Amino acid sequence: MTSSKRRCMHRRGAAPSHRIVVLVVTGLVMLASTNSSMAAGFYLSSIGTPISVGSAGVGNVVNNVGPDAAWANPAGLTGIKRPTILAGATLIAPFAEWDEGVSEAGGTEGSNTGQPAVVPSLAYAQPLTDKWSFGFAFSALQGGGVDYGDAFVGRYGATEVLLQGVGATWSFGWQATDKLALGFGGSLVYTQFEQKIAINQSAVAPGTPDAKAEFKDLDDLGIQPILGLQYQLTDRWLLGLSWRGEFDAELDGNIRLKNLAPVVPIAGRGNLEIDWTNPQWVEAGFQFEVKPDRFLMFSMNWQEWSEFSSNRLSIDASNPAVPPIGVVLERQFDDTWGVGIAYGVTQGIMGEGEPASGWIFGASYETSPVSDGKRTIDLPFDENIRLSTGYFRHGKGKYNWSVQGQLQIFGDNRVDQTAQGARFSGEFDDFIVAFLSATLRFNN
């Protein structure tokens, strides 16, 4: 673990029991700083729609046929010529098993650590004039969860982490010229965060069993701006560019401590604040019409995860004998880049440029924001590959429906970490996240 600087320390000559309090709480704060990053470190690059999930996210930047363009690239709203609603749900099912290497504190490897979730999505597009369009989208934009179990070998790093980040996006598209469309908007992101970790009391009182710390009711609202551009280079070539700005997450809640030994005289709860910066995200791509019923998409992206590196955390304990404690942990994250390709086949045209039915296939790759030597058990991310497919079909009347799936395959995610004085190491076998979604679309 990288070193942190404490803003508040105990007074010289304090009683031994107070020194124990400071050691335990400060160790907990340093640990919590690493775990808080789960919220920001799990940007979802796809939302539950055929263009997004079905193309492995490749089609987002050139999307001008679906109302989810309100989030994907607001410039694409100008391609939708009548009021359109898209509603759906996505099952997110992670699977990961820990393969132990070193465990100084003992414990179990745990079973499947992933936490499944069902995420609803809703998008709406409405032309306002010949040149202006409005769009709205609601979906999960970031999140994730792991449950290692109370006896996990890395329990002093984390036993359970849950992040839920949902966003409501409002945006506008403007047809500047016959070829150029521009868009702008913003996402109001609501973040909830909870976490459980074990406290290594034996580090200050040998033979004392573990205690527990729970981060509860941590939440915050943040606004992420979005800008977009699409340019129709020729009848067959469409170029796209989008930017999502950074925004600060400042989560407030409380910390609860359980099963503390009598030698550790600290109150059972206190106020907790966790701060970090969600990084900016730039994406560019194109769509090429190979034939009237065949299209090819390509995209590349960059995310500034180096801005996320500084994680800040402060605790104000309810025990007046314990001073407020604050730390800043430098995670030394790197910026990431990604590249992807998708291919689609359509049969028939409904009108307004929308395919009546067809298939889409996609694949993408993204680098890891953290190297093996700096990866922690709360955020065990590595480079990843996404493979996807989707099927969409025109139903009766004004309705469309679709189903799509995606596999996100991570690397070995090796971790070698020392938390609260105990070292553990290992890697994950078959770290996979599956996405399965279905949507229903209505065109007025």
C-alpha cells in the first residue's frame, strides 16, 4: 500500500489506550481510502440498448437512430425524426474466484465474489424544430459489487463492497448544417456506496479477534457534462466525437464499528466523508456503409484515470477522545485507452433511416488503469476484452423489440497487498462479467 499523510495525530505522551485507538482508526482510514475507488473505477461503457450493448459500446459515438443517443452522443438526436421511447432492463452477472498465493493472516479463498444486479433503462427523443431535438435517458452509469465473505484471506482489505451509480441525462441536438450535427447536455449522477472490512485488532492487542467496520448510507449527487459531434463526411461515412467531463464525488455517511475489544475504547460510529474525481472521457469513431444492408463501426476512447488517483477520506469519530482524522492516498493510476469494432446486418427499412430488423456483432479492448504492483482487492481491475451480439426486430405497428448480450473478460487481476500489517496475494480465475438485456421501442 502506498504511504499516506495523516492530518491529525495523537499528542505526544498520550495514554497507551489512546495510541491503540489512533493506530486502529488510522489503519482503517488508510484502508478505506483504497476501497472508496470502486465507485469511480467502474464506468459502464454500455447501457441496455441494441446499439450500445450489442456493439460492445462501439456504436455509442455514431448512434443517430436510437433515443439512447441522449447519453451516448447527443448530436445523434438530430437523426430521430419523430417522438421515440425506448425502455428495457439489463441483467449484470459477474463471476470471479480468488486463487490464493500468500496469506499471512490465514482465511478462505471464498466462492464467486461477484454481485448480480438488474438495471432498468429508459430513453426518450423528441424533435423540437427542423434543427433542434431533445433527449432524455435514465440508466446505471457506473457501479459494481463484490462479496468475499467474512473469512476471506484479504478481509483486512475488504469483505464486501457495493456501489450503485444511476444517472438521468438531459441533452439537446442541433443540426448546424446538412452534414454537421452538434449536441450538449449533462447527467445528474446519484451515487450510493457501502462497504464492510475486518479490523485487525491483533495488530495492537495480540490474540484479539477481528472487529468489523461498516460504511453506511454514503451518497452524493454530481453533474457530468456531455458534448457531442457527428459529421456526415459522405453518404456512406459518418464520423462521431463525444466528451464527458470530470466531476467530483463527495460522499457523506457514517462508519459503524462492531465487536471492538475493551482495550480499544472507541465509540461504535462516526461521521465519514469520501472524496474523489471521476475522470473525463473522450471517444471518437466512424460508421461506414459497406452495402445498403451492411455497416461497419469503429471507435477508440481515452479516459483520464490519472485524475482519479488522489482519494481523500476523513472520519470524525463520536468519541471526543479521538481527534478527527484525514488522509490522502495516491493510487498512481494511469490513463486508459480503448479500441473497438462492430459489424451489422439489416433486413428491410422501417423509415426515417431505422433498420427494421437485423444483427449486430462487436468486440472491444481497454487497457488497465492500474499495474500489478499497485492493484488492490477492492478494485481488482485489469485490461479487458468485450464480446457482444444483439438482435433487433420490427414488431407489429409502431413497436420494435431487441435482445442483446455481452461478455466482459478481464485479465488475471493479480493482487499483492499488505493491509493492516497482513500481506496477502493471488489472482482471480475466470474474471467475467455478463450482460443480458432486452428492450421495447415505440415510435409515435
